[in-house]
Amino acid sequence: MRQPSVTARRVAAASVSLIVAAGAAACGPKDNDAKSSGGDSQPHKGGTLTVLNSNPQSDFDPARLYTSGGGNVPSLVFRTLTTRNREDGAAGAEVVPDLATDTGRPSENATVWTYTLKAGLKFEDGTPITSADIKYGIERSFAAELSGGAPYLRDWLIGGAGYQGPYKDKKGLDSIETPDERTIVFHLNKPEGEFPYLATQTQFTPVPKAKDTGTKYEEHPVSSGPYKVVKNENDGERLTLERNTHWSASTDAERKAYPDKIDVRSGLDSSVINQRLSSSQGADATAVTTDTNLGPAELAKVTGDKELASRVGTGHFGYTNYLAFNPKVKPFDNPKVRQAISYAIDRTSVINAAGGSSLAEPATTYLPNQKSFGYTPYDLFPAGASGNAAKAKELLAQAGYKNGLSITLTHSNSKDFETSPEIATAIQDALKKAGITVKLQGLEENDYSDKIHSFKNEPGLFLAHWGADWPSGGPFLAPIFDGRQIVKDGANFNSGFLNDKSVNDEIDAINKLTDLDEAAKRWGALDKKIGAQALTVPLFHPVYKRLYGENVKNIVISDWTGVLDISQVAVK
């Protein structure tokens, strides 16, 4: 998942898009049934679910969305070959079949993946969903006018790099075969054992060619899910969904589709959203949010109210906030300087600046501490809870800075509790104890994003964050540490400019594995190996706390998204 400052598309992802990062199984309040809240514990069909959001559900076209696992609101309309398992906590980090009968059948070297569609699948107009519709849906995502989705298909499919979409090339991609109406075969240019995860992206949504209206398709995309779009105002600011009568629960084990109607209202201030959910008056009693967290001050108020506290969903998503070094800039070219800073970090003060221990958990590994990522505990530069200034000074002396040194830390001026001034100041104070004078360079969000992703102008030290496109170590480690992904003429995410052949080779070797549990172990080991080079300083993993209305039931929060799964809730 690209950093939210670059593209908010990725909030699981996303979203993905962000969409929106470690720890114990996510679930509802412990004193409630894990799948329900308020009154009758059994969910029922009917009623209207209101969604109160800050950001509009813009670009509501499966080609343009960047949503891992199918997204939240998008997954109500768009089904894909595979999807995320709609379960609490760690079980929710698994990939499961959706339109397909299984998660895919790979060739021996994982360069060919074959899927069979379930029988009886239909669009909202009652016409059958075929493999040709999925092929066409994927191909249109290559069109320049429909850009915005995940880049993997362009990189992985044979012929994908030069393909310009069906509007310019009606022949289509030879690397996607549809031998019959229920079979689709993908030919990749390299082994990719995690293709089942990629098949959760909305680009794998079937699109009937006859109904494709190009850039206007987002106004009324043809539904393959339990709900259809009946109104889309101001590019997703107001979205109204009603039941798709041709959707059959017998073909969909994941989406519960309890409400009759979904009313998505966006463009609201976060404080207004939390106040409305807190009060739960009228329609707000059956409301949720898919993008607004409780802040530190709001959480303090909620914690003191037993009833409100029972309506807070807590979740974890694969996401890490960290310090990034540019080893091409002095003094960060010296590993001992990077190690010294790693030892000097006071994670307690950083977490307090991020909102406190309820909203952030300390990180000493780059990978989030969840099994699906291959989390392998390590702390190579143990700073303790409040930093190890003595060890930092020792290393600085060995590096030739026995009298200390002065450095600049670049951060964003956005009040995001991640890359913002509060975090930067906490780091400044900690490093001062080790004899390191830190000058803070705060930039407005766009300037900050442009600078930290510039091959030529990347600063020596800056605050950064990364989230996974799916719950695995691959999309977490490869974009940041694979030397072949260094970008010289665009947005570069390999901030440490690492191009280590042994690291690149191990990434390739892991990508060949179709045993995802075995792959996870290898990702964890690779994380530790890379960590020894001190190219980043992991700081913390965020914890998501979100309110929901008092009449909302069946709360499910998986470790894939870390937030309430809108496809599971009931309101009646």
C-alpha cells in the first residue's frame, strides 16, 4: 500500500484504498458478543444502514479503485475472483474464493493461474457473469482514462507493460485466456505465489462489455454483488445502494447483506461524524463510518462512558510508522550513525505523541506483528521504552562524532499523528539526550510527499509510513527494499536505495512459493536480515478505534482491514 500521503487510494489498503495498520485479534467490545451489539444479539434483514464518512467514495469504477480485498463499500457492489475472509481478527487475514470456486490453481512454477467460476452467477440485470466479463474488466483497467488501480497486473501479466486497454487495442491481452464461459487462465511473466491475493483487487470485477460507458461507468456500474447503485451524486459524495435482486447468497459465503439499503454520506468533518455516532439520534442510531477514527481527546471522553465504550470497534491493519534514512546523504551514509539514532529513539514519547497506547503500539520490526505477514520478533538496536542514549553516544563516538552532531528531520505539517510535528518533536527531544541536535523541517503535505519520494531530492532523514496491499510480507518489503523497484523518474519508495542481490534473490524465491504459510516465514526472516542494515527505524503500529451507532449489530473487524466490515453489519 503506497503511503496515504501519496495516494489515499490505498487504505486497505484502500481503502486500499486506505484505506485505510498489529497485534491481538480485532473484535468488538469484550463484554458483548463478538458479532453483535445492542439488544437482540441475532442479526436480522431489513432497514437502512447509514455510512458517515469524511472522504467521498470517488472514482466508483472497479478499474480505478485501489482496494485490497475488494474494499469496504465497493465490495457491496463489486465481486472479484477471490476476496478477504469476513471473520474477526487473524482469521480475517486469509484469502478465500468469491466468484471463483477456489483461490486459484497454479502451475508448478506459479506462472500460470487457472480459475473456475461458480455456477449461477448473475449481474444486476439477470444476465450471466462469464469469464469473458472478468477478462474485459481487467483489460479496461489498463486504459489511461481509467487509471488509478493497483499496478501489479501491468507488471505481472505477459504483455501487460505495453498494453493500453480495449478502447485502443480491441484484440485484448493474450495472457488472459477464457477457454469457456466459466474458466479464466492467467499467464504471468514471473512466478507469483500470491496471485490469489491480487485477485481480490477490484480490477478483477466482471464488467459486461455492452454496458461499459467508459469514464461514465462509475455513475452506474453494473453490480455483481448484493447491492446495486441507484444514485451517485457529486462523484461519490452521496451514494445510495439498494438490493440487487439477482444476487444469490448461495453463491456468496462472505457477504451477509442484512440491510435493505445503504446510504453513504461523505464530506463531513471527523468531529461531526463522531458526535453524530455518539449521540445516535434518528438515522444515526443505525450508522457507521468506514474512514473516521476516534482521536485522542475523543477517545478519552468515550472511555469514561460505559455505553459509548461498548460501541467502539478496535482493529489492527498491516501498517508501520517509521523513520527513513537516505544513506546517500551524510552523516547517514555511516551505518553507526543510523544505529545510534535507532538506539536513541524514545518509543514511549513517540507513542504518546501519536495519541497514546490505546491508539499506537511500539514497533521494533518493519513488518507488522501479525502472523500473516510472517512477523518474526527482533529488536536489533534495543532502545528500551525510553531510549538508550548511552549506547547511542558510544556509537556516535565510533563514527567520529564524539561531540555529537546536528541533523535535519523532515516531516509533514499535517495533523495526522503519524508524520506530523508532534511525532517529530518527540524524536527531536529523544535524540537531544544522545547529543544529537535535530532541526525540524516541516513541509505542507504535497511538498512533503514530493520531496520524500524524489530520487534526486530525498532528504537524509524523514518520517514515513507504509501499509500492505494485502496481508503478506511481499507487498510490504518489496516496494521498499527491492533494488529493482528504485524509480529515478517518478515516485520512489525504496528510500534507502537498497539494491542488495541477496535480498532481491530472496524476494524472487519467496514469490515462487504457493504455500503462503511457508512464504510468511521467509518474509519474516528477510525482514530481520534487512533490519540489520538500519535503513529504517520502526516506531509504531497504529490501532484503529471507531464508533458505531447504538442499533448496529454484528460487528466484524478483521486483521486484513482493521476496521468494521460493512458487508457483515445488521441494523434491525
